[in-house]
Amino acid sequence: MAPRAKSLLFNGIRITVCAFGAYYIYLQLTSGDVTTSLSQMDARLVIAAALIWSPIYLICSWRLKVVMGTQDIHMTFWEAVKLTYAGSFLNFAMPGSTGGDLYKAYCITRLTHKKTEAVAAVFLDRVIGLSSLVVIGGLMSVVGWAVGLDIGWAARVIGGLLLAMIVGAGLFFSHTVRGLIRYDKILERLPFGNQLRRIDGAVFILRAQKRKVAKALGLTILLQLLAIIALIAVAKSLRMNTDSSVPYLVYLPLGFVIRAVPISIQGIGPMDGCFKLFFVDSGLGDQAKVQILALAVRLLDLVWALPGALVLLTGRELPPKDFGQQVEDPVSSSVEQA
């Protein structure tokens, strides 16, 4: 299939998913139950949720700086803040909740001649973020099982993802496995083998950067827990069942992972449907309250991403156009020529 045809097909699927998702949300919001639930919300808890959410992007910026450091790409905290806010705001106009990463990668490649490693590091930053969600949800599913809570198939799904992540990472970073399957030879035979080797090297170097990886993972778990606590406050303001926080620590991370899948904007449709399966079917709240909770995820994110609009309008996140051109990246040049 021609690249243009693939692009049209993907965009068609994305628009269709978003349209059905928007229609689904419209049906939920036009019900009388939603109006009633909104009117009964505790404003103090909503304000508390917004305040709890406020440092999340600053922590994300710190993590970006740490991850870039694993590739020996040094940026100031202020540079990381500008890029994080700009990328986060763009996530609301691009597929999934990862579209802004493309823009961050573009900007960072202008900060350094190590362009391949920079793009790989932005990808790693996202992987660490998603991995922390799987860690939180997976561990909490074990806790739920241990204390006898019935948190359904969602716990098995995220528990399976955690197991797959651990096994996959163990295989990827194993010198023995790489030698047995002749991993380097496989890369050489693939198209753009040189670039793939550099990307692989950028990821594999994390094996020797355990302290920085642990720091990045710790920062991510902190920011994800803040988001979950904020949403539990929203759920409490909606008078949902919050007697136990364990189901929220399983359902919300899995919902965030689904939201990141780049098939719709901000997970419109898929995340809302899954929230219904998680929260309504488990008796934590009715359909109207759960829909408001799903919208709160996006609204809290958008409110604190708004400074990114100012960054984008002023172009403050971009380095000078000639920055980094003094040292040419041969791999990037070969990709552009190809």
C-alpha cells in the first residue's frame, strides 16, 4: 500500500473512532443523571484535585532531563519545562496522548548532534511513563488479590502486562540471549541497519545507567500516584464508592495506558468505554459519574497544559535555527538523503 493511502486509511480510522467516541460521550452527557451528578459535586474536593495535579508536568520535565542524561544529552531544567509543556498541550490536538512527543523529539534534535539518540530518548521517556503505570497497576492487582478484593479481569490484564514487561526487558538486556540469537547480525540484515544499531545502543546503554533509570522510574511513579490521588478526590466528590483505593490503583493506570494508544485523540471512546467496564460493572459508580471521571482526566490535564500554548505561540521552546549544525550527524544525514 502506498504511503499516502496508508496515511488516509489511518486518518480515516482515527476520525471514525473519534466520531463514535464523541457521540458516545454526548449521549452520556445529555442524560439527566450527569447534570444531577455535576450539581452534587463537592467543589472543595475538585479544587484539591486540581492542586494535587499541578506539579505533574514539572515532575515530567525533571524526568525528561534525567532520561536525556542517559544519552549524554544535557539540557537545563528550564529547557525541559518548556518542551514538556509545549508537547503536553499538543497532545490535545494529535492522536493518543503521545503526539506531543514527536514535537519534543523534533526540538531536541535541534539541541544536539546526537539526533538518533535524542529521538530514542524521547521514546524511552514515554516507555518509562507507561511502564510505571503497568508497575503500579500490576502490583496493586496483586494486593487486591491478597486482600480478597474482586477487581475482575482488569487486574489479570495489567498483571499480565507487568509479567510480559519484566520478561521482555530481561530478554532484551541479556548478553546471553543476544549472543544465542545473534542479535547484532539480525540488525545488520534489516533496512537502515546502522540507524537501528544506534537506537538499540541508546536503549541498551540503560543497562549501565541503573541509577538514572531508577530515578526516572521513581519520578514517574510519583507523578502517576499524584494523578491517581487527584482522580480519587474527584470520584469522592461525585460520591462514588472510594472505601478502598486499590481498585482505582488498578483501573486508572490501565485506563491511562489505553488513552495513550494513538488511535483517537486523548483516548476519546476507548478510554471512556473501558472506564465504564471497570468502574460501573464493579459497582464503584453509575454510568454518569464514571463518564464525568473520564472527562476529569482530560480536563485536569488540559488546564495544567495551557501554559504550553503560550510556549508554542512565542516559540520559546525552540533553539536557534543554526544550533547544533556545527557538528553534523552522519546517521541523520543519511536518513534525510534516503
